[in-house]
Amino acid sequence: MNLELSDQERKILLHAIETYLSDLKGEIGKSEKPEWKAGLREERDILTEVARKLT
């Protein structure tokens, strides 16, 4: 799938992802159930890759 974004849209989306990733790091640390941590880590890894593609 291809998604065309303006420079402004790309910057805002990247900022939103980076902000969420920062919050997600705290959630991973606070999670007590291993299966929740695993799901959050998978989400983190996917979003990190999306952010990399946006730069």
C-alpha cells in the first residue's frame, strides 16, 4: 500500500507516532502480564518501523 502525504502531514504524523511511542515505553514498563507486554512490544516495533519510513 502506498500513502501520499504532504510534508506537513508527514511531520505531524511522525510527531504523533513519536509521542505515542514515548508513552508506550512507560506502559510496557508498568505492565504486569507478560502477554500484555508482548503485545505492547509488538506494537512498539511496528510503529518504530513506520516512523523510520516517514523520516
